[in-house]
Amino acid sequence: MTALGHAAPTTFSGPPRLTGARKGASVIVLGAGLAGMLAAYELAKAGYKVQILEYQTRPGGRNWSLRGGDSYTEVGGATQKVAFAPGNYLNPGPWRIPYHHRGLLHYCQQFGVALEPFIQLNHNAYVHSSKAFGGKPQRYREVAVDFKGHISELLAKAVNQNALDDKLTKEDRERLLEALRGWGVLDKNMAYSSSLKVSAQRGYDHAPGGGVDGAPTPSQIFGLKDVLDPKIWNTMSFYFNYVMQTTMFQPVGGMDMIGKAFARQVRNLITYNAKVTKIAQGENGVTITYQDIPSNAVREVKADWCVCTIPASILSQLDVQVS
Amino acid sequence: MTALGHAAPTTFSGPPRLTGARKGASVIVLGAGLAGMLAAYELAKAGYKVQILEYQTRPGGRNWSLRGGDSYTEVGGATQKVAFAPGNYLNPGPWRIPYHHRGLLHYCQQFGVALEPFIQLNHNAYVHSSKAFGGKPQRYREVAVDFKGHISELLAKAVNQNALDDKLTKEDRERLLEALRGWGVLDKNMAYSSSLKVSAQRGYDHAPGGGVDGAPTPSQIFGLKDVLDPKIWNTMSFYFNYVMQTTMFQPVGGMDMIGKAFARQVRNLITYNAKVTKIAQGENGVTITYQDIPSNAVREVKADWCVCTIPASILSQLDVQVS
């Protein structure tokens, strides 16, 4: 959301300090997702009379987890039955929290949501492309180490051929070569090749250990062609992205722990099964028309203000009359 | 330990299957660290009569955590009193478990030690050298992104000057330039310079957000000299090391949760406060002499076998008579 320009979490320096609600002033909040529940929570705290209308039968909106025993009927009508083992879950909505989403982190702390690290970058995980390495998955670390080794060798070669003398002072030149030798794990001839030293980064064929067979054997590096071909640099770059870097967080036990914690603060304000059909703004407030889904009854509620968190894709289908 | 060649965890394929203990055969284990307790556990399970002698008043050896209220008297006599807030702890011994320490991970699971990720690499942490960047700490990501940007620019320049034509086919050349442009975040002139695209990796001066001031402003990159000078490549390389890569683990609540879990399995076998002074091997077994520290009493115990896990630095000071 940050990257899309839809939120400004880095400017968060504490919850809003809302005061001075007009006596008896009322607010209808549309949607019991995190945004709606948080708005309701802060407005109620400030003295407003608040109610939330929610289409679904649960709070949290996109903040959601699926566990064994759950079932979900998709828009097209297909029903998914979840058969995960106890303790397992899947977050079909958001599933990771960047360290700089300070607003959310604040409310997790305030509402008692236990967080744990989210493993975003795992050097030992496999990267897989059906078009690369003969379709065989490779360890991230193997390919990433070989990529930096090969480009270090190439750059060192260019430097030593004086190809970059117009860009580098003599001192920069020496420092750069030292850096490439260390960072790229080049040998004494400034070449990148299979060795125990390289294996100490990319992994061994046989890891060092104790006992009779304790001596390590190096692994075979990939060629330059191999690491350029599958665009592995694309995969590596992903983890350099500001919003995707370590450290990230997740709630212990599933992402919906956040929605549930928010809902504990505003549970008496939520009306579920309320399908909003019309939003009409008048001179003295706003009138919301909704259908009570189980009974099909059409109802109207009025308030001085409305906070609408209905997604734009749904909102565009409603009868909205605002000045 | 793996890197030092003292262990062979990668060959672990399950606990040892010990059977056929001679009826009544006995083993003395010296040391109630993880190695000693594990040996005692497996030997006792196999039918041996086992006892453990431990110098200290607690199990775990180097596997240890300090919490508020603890105190520890160092060899020189100085006493450290720990005044951490509740829930905080420090692991003065080992504090992280690489993913490939399969033996330890096996026993953590078997003995019910809850593990959690250990954050080894944090892109948002500061790197600090009193000699670099005017002594001012810098974010890891800022320096790491600038390092790869600058070397990408230099290598692209060399490639475009045909300095590496003897090493690269025309196809490799094109692929390499594409990789450097993407991985190094170079601009259309293949230069590394401050931009919103670069800031999306290294961080912004003002991050993108909503509202009136939502437009992001790019951050200023460091120069090539700056990122070579502090040997930041050394810091970056650390996380490429096979034994230091993500993902790593730690026990929930402190490293000593492992020693405590091991001790629950063998608690009746441990004699604490036992300072071993002599190890004597004879024709029919081994005799261990130790001092009971509180009473100063000297005692002897005999067994058919001895498993010694006393550190070599201590062992070298003892009277050891083995054939």
C-alpha cells in the first residue's frame, strides 16, 4: 500500500488525538475491515455514537486466515473446504508486515497482538524456473554467490586492463580490487572458480565435519551463462526492495489475529450481514440503505457522518448520492 | 563448530541406534553440557547404567542464559549481577542455530523445545565504523544498495567500452548489461544515481504515502569512495557465509531452554558440584576421582566406560591416566 501511494505509515507518530465531539454526534462506518474498525474505535473513544455495517459474517475484511474446518464459497459459487492439519493456516489476504508500518504495529501492541518474524529471505530456499538449469530447482545461495563472483571477476579484469582508469583514481582502483576479491571470493589470480573458500558461501558437496570422513569437498560453481540466463538477478533484486526487506513481521497464529483483536475493541458496534445498497448525503447528514441478508429486509440508518471503507470496486456498483 | 571441523551435523540421519548393552555395564559421563547429557540419555536408553558428574550447579554447560536476578562470579572473582527487566535475557554462550544442525534440531523437536526464527540479517539495522561516513552509523540497505549500484555502473561501462569482449559472447554481453541495469538499478545511461527507483531499494528521504504530502522524495546515494572506504563489502559478505545465512533459529525464551529440556531427560543421573581431579583407566574399567565442592570430600567412582566432555582447556589440567 505504501508503494502504491495509498498509505503514509512512515509519518505515523501516534494515534490521532480526537476530541470535542459534538454531544450526540453520530457516525456510520461502512465495512468492518481494519480501516473501518480502527475509525470506529477512535471515533467512539472521542465521544461519537458509532455503528459499523459489515457485509460479511466476520470482522477483518481482507485481514483473514483459513484453517482446517473452514469453508468459503467464492463469488462464482464454488465452495472451498479447508482440510489443513491443526495449527496450520493460510492467509488469503495480507500476510506480512514491513517494519515501517508503524501505525499497524502500534495498534498490534496496544491491542495485544503477539508478533513474530516473517521469513522473507531464505538463502537456503530453492529458486525454480522451468527454463533455467534444465528445469532443476537451485538453492538461492548457490546462484546468488555465483552471480556476485562472476561479475566481480569481470570487473576486476576490466580494472586490471586499465579500462576504467578515467573513472577511478589509483587509490580507488586498489580499494575496488580488494573489495572485489573479498566480496566476490576471487582467487589469487582474481578469478572466480570452485574452491573450499567459495563453498564456504554457496555450500559444499560434502560439508566439513568430524570423524573419518570429515574433510569437506567443494561444490561446482555455475557458469556466467547459467546465472545470467534464468534472470536470477531479478529474484535477488526482489529482496532489496524497500518494502520487502528483512525484518518483517506476522502475527503469531495467523494474520486474522489482528482483525480479531480490533474486533474485540468494537464488537458491540458491528452489524454483520448488512449489504449496503445506497449512500445518500443530505443537508443534515447521511442516510445508508442496506439489506439484512438473512431476512432480505431493507433497512435505513441515518447519522451525521459516514466513513466509507467499502472497496472502490464494490462502491462503484452502489447507488451513491453525495454532493 | 561445523566450520571448525568439530562436528558433522549434515550427516545426521537420526539418533544413534544403540542396542546390546552388556547386562549391568556402566558408563560415567563427565560434564552435563549438551554433549554429556545427550550421551547419557542415549546410553541409558540402550540399557547402560549411567551417571553424570558436573562441576557446576546447573545443567547445560555453555548452553546458558542470564536473566534479571541472576548473578555470576567470574574466574577472577568479580561477581556480575543481572538486572534485566522481566522477559529479557542474554545468551553468554551459543545463541543461534543454523538450519543444517540437524542433530540438535532433532532433539529440540523430540524434547519439546519451541524454536523461533533468529534474525541474522536485518537490512534496516545500522552498520557503524568510527572511521567511515564521518563516524555516523548508516543503514545496511543504503550502503549495500549503493555498493552494488556503483560496481554495476563500472562493469557496464567496461562492457560498453568493449574491454571484456574476449570474455563475453555478444549474447552474454547483452544479458549481462540487462542484468546490471536491473540488479544494480542503473538509469537509461547505465549510470547509478539518486532517483525514486534507487530509493525504492535504499529508502527515501520522504517515503511515498497518502494525503497532501504523499509524494516521495529520493534519498542521496553515497559515492563509490564512500562505500569502498569502510570496507562495507566485509559486512555484506558475512551474511553470505554458509553458517551465517538465513534462516537460523533460537529457542523461544532463551538458549538455555535446550539445556533444560535435555536435563529433564536425565535429571536423576546428574551429580552437581563434582570437581573431577583424576581420570584413571585400568584393565577392567575406569576410576574417576572428584571433589564434592560444598564438603571438600574426595570421592571415587568406578565404571566400565567413561565418556569425557570436559573442555580440553580444563582436561589438560587434570591428572589423566589413560592407556
